Amino acid sequence: MREFMYDQPSILIASILFVSMLLSIELGYRLGKGSRQSEMSKGQVSAIQGSLLGVLALLLGFTFSLALQRYDSRSAAVVDEANAIGTSWLRAQMLPGEMGKAVEAKLREYTAMRVASAKISLDHAEQREAMLADAARLQADLWTLARQAVALDDRMVTTGLFIQSLNDTIDAFGTRDAALNRHVPEVVLILLYITFLMTGSILGYGSGVSGHRASPVAYVMVGLIVLLVFIIIDLDRPRRGLIEVRQDSLMELHASMERKTALPAPQAGPADPR
């Protein structure tokens, strides 16, 4: 099932969180200001406030770690896919006859498609489905060419190694696509949001009980928390926002393929007069 929060812009979620924190602090302050508490009760409020801040720090660290691990796995998946395609490209040059050129053309098209797919945001479902269909078609075409190559030359050192690398290329596609679909569970973000509101309310309540508004330092802390949440959410959206997974490996591979294609074909030298 598609998660609602994942489709929302990270700046919108951070803005809602910031406003919610300010409102919860203000509401807590007004409730605390209108109540009369003993010194023991004030001490309990301070203890609860410190405990909630500790829980909040723990949840923030845990969620940031989840988002960062997924960002690293997506970055590694891009490099692995580029290496797999590059290996298939090199081994295609050992295929017999015109088969190698046909495979190279398909691999060049496949790589261009994979580079272009990185520009499609994951919340654009229709475009992403079309891209997945194109990838499946090109993989089927490459596998058909591999079967034809086996019929022409079934030696392990030529066709066999190419089939192995082509299989790795298809596996790398699946790994990268699966990495894109892994993100911080929405239930974790909701729990984090509830903890934010409780912390803000207790902070405001403690200020109201003490007879003064929250210190400016508290609002600085709120701003830092919201900034950290924005980074967490932005890390979890690899194809939109400020922090995107770099595609340098695939782009450089595609550029090298285009350079090789643009090179003029070698011409035979003059006949030896002897």
C-alpha cells in the first residue's frame, strides 16, 4: 500500500512540524499558566520534560540512521549497476560477427534509459511504470541476443562470460530498484511526530508553571529539530529534494559508450608493394 506521507514534499512536512511545535508549546504554556502546582509537581514536570527530550533524541538518531543507511545503499546500487553494465559492454566485444555490434547497441540504449530513469521521481507512478516496462523490454532483447550468440559460438571464454555478466546486469537492476523502494517506515515518522508534539507541550507547560514563557534557546532547539527532520526526509527521497543520489558512474559509462561509437572505423593500410 502506498504511504501518504512519502508522496508529500519534504519542505511541506518540515513546515507543518515547525508550526505544530510552536502551537504545542503555546498550548502547553497556557495550560501550565492557569494551573497551580506545588514545588514537587514542578520537579516532576521538569523530570518528565528531560525524559521526553531524551526519548526524542533517541528517536531522531534512530530515524536519521535508517535514512542514511538507505541513502548509502542506493548510492552503492548505482555503482554496482554501472560496473555490471560496463562488464557486459566489454565482454560483448568478444561476441562473434555482427552479434557483438548488435549487443553493444542494445546496451548503449539500455544505459541511456537507466540514466534517464534517475530523473523520474518516485511519486510519478505512471512514468515509473513506463520506465520499468522499457527496462524489461530491453532486458528481454538482450537475453534473446545472448541466446542467438550461444547458437553461433558456445565457448565459455566468449559467450559464456558474456551471459554471466548480462545476468549480473539484470540482477543489479533489481537490486537498485528494490533499494529505491526501501525508505523509512511511515509509522516511525508518525511516532516521531507524536513525540515532537508531546515534547513541545511539556516544554510549554513547564514554562507556564514556572510563570514565564519558554526561553529563546528552546525555539532555537525547535528550529534545529525541524532542520534535522527535513534532512532525514530529504535523504529518504532519492530523486527529489536537495539531497539526491548521484548518477556519475552511469553517466560516465554512457559517455564512454558514446565516445566509442563516435570513433571512426579503422581503415586498412596501403598494400605492401613487396
